Amino acid sequence: MVYEVFARKARGEALRHIGNLNAPDDALAAVYAFNTYDEEKWFDLWVVPRDRMIEAYNADRAAAGGA
Amino acid sequence: MSAETTAEAQRADELEPEVRGAVRDLILVLADSKRLLGTRYAGWILGAPELEAGIAAASMAQDEWGHARLLYAMLKDFGEDPSVIEHERSAAEYRAMPVLDAPPDNWPEMVALNVLVDGALTVQLRAFRDSRYVPMRQRVEKLLEEEQFHTAHGAAWFRRLAGAPEAVVALRGAVEPMVPRVLRWFGADAGSALVLEDADVVDGQGSELRRRWLERVAPQLALLGEGLELAGLEPDFAGFDEARRRGQEDGDGPDEETIRRVRGDRNRAFLMD
């Protein structure tokens, strides 16, 4: 399963998308995120399964007359 | 206990000689164990079941080697030369946990080491949290903080393997012989362990650390179900070498090839200092 990874460097900053990873479950996804994206000292780090992200708008599809 | 014996020690030479020797031995046990555990993790940077697990293995290896380096450096306070300790000892002089002597054969065995052995070292390290020996007390929190991710990694993988019919047999096969060896590793309620507890250097020893460890790994062991066959929950300490934390059945030490790699023998000539 693909997970998208988000992080911020300081409390109060906006969450920023920093990458993705493959993991079989939520628990390992959280561990892998910490190990894989450790180039910065984060304030917090989040993972979300890609298939749980809901597209709210897409410019290409809107220009083509909607999905 | 007198106020004198419980006074904080900023340096090793402020500890009573008997206590000082026991602290030095325990730091070396922890350092060697972490050096070897790091080497075992490193063996899976390539060949783990998924790329991310290899990255996690690399990260844990780096943590363990960092901890070992820090612990070896602490031995300076005891009059040791950390460079000699790190590079000039034979396999028979290593004090690493006996279950680390040989590399794990398969990934379930690595996961068992992650949960049981990394967990045991953390239990032993945590016993220094309120230590009267200040240099150790000051360093232990940082090490324990890094260990949280090793714990999370082990727990997540253990659950995954325990839930897979094709993996649970191998996992049980790795865990069953390992548990009694780790239990014995904590040692008897006697000798230098007793000295350390009485001197308020650690807050637990032997059977108390065994109890803490069993409590810690109970959720994982429970996943293996009723069929788990654990022999020797009450360790036999006949012939137990206290300084090396090694029983008669544990063998002499890590294999020489492992230690050659740990010491960095092959390219020692390039250590130009």
C-alpha cells in the first residue's frame, strides 16, 4: 500500500508533503516514515494511505467539462 | 543506606572501587551488545523483505553503532582507551549478548532479535535512569528516545509475521530458543549486579529486570498463542560467567569473522591517526 508522507519543521507551520513510501499497514508506515525521511529534524510527521485521499478538484478535468 | 554511598558521582573515581568495576563491566556489556546488534541489523540493509525495511535496518544499525560508540567513549572515565577496546580485542573478549553470536538465518529471526534482544538492552539501559553515576544518567534518556522507533518497528513486524500462517512457524521457531537465553543474560541476583543496585547505580537487577522484560514482550509473546513452548523460564546459573553474561551452553563468543568486521580489521591500515 502506498502512503503519502507529510511533515512540518516547527509547531504552527503548515503541513508539507515530503514524499511517499510503501508499507503493509499503518503501524509500519509510521515507522518507515521516520526512518526514510530523517534528513530533517521534524516537529511532527504524518502518513496517510494514498487511497484515502479524496480528490476535491482537478483543473484538467474541470476544463474538460468535469468528471 | 548511608548518605555517603548514595551521593552523586560525577566521575568514576568518585565511586567505590567495587562499584566502579561493576559499572565499567556493565557499560562494556551494553556497548559490545549494541555493536553486535548494529552489525546484525546492518546485515539486512540488503535483503530485507521490502526496501523500506532495509532503510529501517540501516537506521537501527546506525543508532546501535552510535550508542556503542558513545558507551565505549564513556570507558575513558574508567581509565580505559576506547580505541584499544574497540579495535584490539579478540572474539573471546567480547561481552555481547550470546544470542548475537551468529547472524540471524532469516527475517523472522531478525524480528525476534529486534523485539527480544533490543528490548532486553533497553530494559537494562533504563535501569540507569535514576543512576547515581551522573554521566550515565545524563546520556540514557537520549538513547532511550531513539530506541522508541526500534520498539515500534519490532512490534509492527512481529504482529505482521504472527498473523501470517506461512511466517508464524518461523517466528515461533526463532522466539522459543531465544527467550530462555535472554532471561539468563540478565544474570543472577548476586555479585556485581547486587553491588550496582545497592549502590543506587541501577534500580533493578537479575530477577527484577527479567520481570520488566517479560512484561515488555508479553504482548508479542501472546500473539504466538498457547502453543509457545518456553523452556527454562527460571534460568540455571551454574557456570555463568557474570562479567561476560554468558552461560556454559552459550559457547565462547561471536565468530571471528563477525569480530573482524566489527573491528574493521581489513582496512585498519587506513585508520591513519
